[in-house]
Amino acid sequence: VITTATFWANLWKTCVTDSTGVSNCKDFPSMLALDGYIQACRGLMISAVCLGFFGAIFGLVGMKCTKVGGSDQTKAKIACLAGLIFILSGLCSMTSCSLYANRITSEFFDPSFVAQKYELGAALFIGWAGASLCIIGGSIFCFSIAENSNSPRRGYAYNGATSVMSARTKVQNSIPDKTTPKHFDKNAYV
């Protein structure tokens, strides 16, 4: 029986999966014994997640459709703050993914490196895409403050329900007639 094994590692553990589908993962034994780039990547990713959480909270408060947050000028400033936090979160995530990918590629192409060599995995590409979306979304939030804040907020008034019969009644009332119009006849619901 020939079994092949796939080795993979991330910021938190190293794993091996054989051809039968059995995985064996091992957490890193000590945080202080790790390489410096893994510690830096861990810190940046945790910072990105925390900043993204607070950016989402500020983004919800800064939206015009919520009643929390005060006036439109205050909401615009809160939305701009949320945008800056999202941009900072995206930059932390982008830096972490790029630092990790740089280390992997430099070890892979180094002929004197004899230990286990890794390739770029799907998690790095997902991280880059998520960081790009955070930066783009944060930029959109920041541009929300550029909207004209002097214009009043448009309100919509409810004028009541209109029906086909009310239009017919108006036409019939313009012609002098002595009969009383029926408001709910068989054609009212057609």
C-alpha cells in the first residue's frame, strides 16, 4: 500500500493529511518559541479581526437608515470613522498575508533551504481578497462624508391608498348626475 502525505501549516498549527483522508494536526507548543514572522502575522491578523468588528459597529451606527447616532452630520462623521477603521483592518490583513507569503516564496526558491518547503495556499488568496474588500468598503464609507450635508433629508409622505374606483368616482363626479356612486361594486377589485 502506497500512501502519500500532504503537509500544510498555518499561523496556529501544522497538519499532515494522508491519502486515506486521515489528518493529524499539532498546535505550536509555545508562542514564544515561534519565529518572529509568525508572531507578527498572528498579531496583525488578530488586530485586523478586532478592527473589522469595531468598524462594523461604527458602520451600523453611521448609516442613515438607523435611528442611533444623532444628526446627519454626526452620522457622516461616524461613517467616515468606520471607513478609516475598515481601511486599517484591511491594511493589517494585507500586510500579514503578504509577510507570510514572502517568507514562503523566499524559502521555496532558496536552494540552500533544506527543510520542508511549502507553497501558497488558498487561505492566503482568500486573505488578500478579504483585505481588498475591506479597503474598498472603507473607502466607500469615507466618501459618504463628501455628500452634501447642507441638503435636507428627503421625507416621503403617505398620501393614502388610491384605487381604480376613486379615479372613476372623480370622473363621474365631474359629470352632474343625481345617482349616488357605489364605491365597492364588482369592478372595484379587478
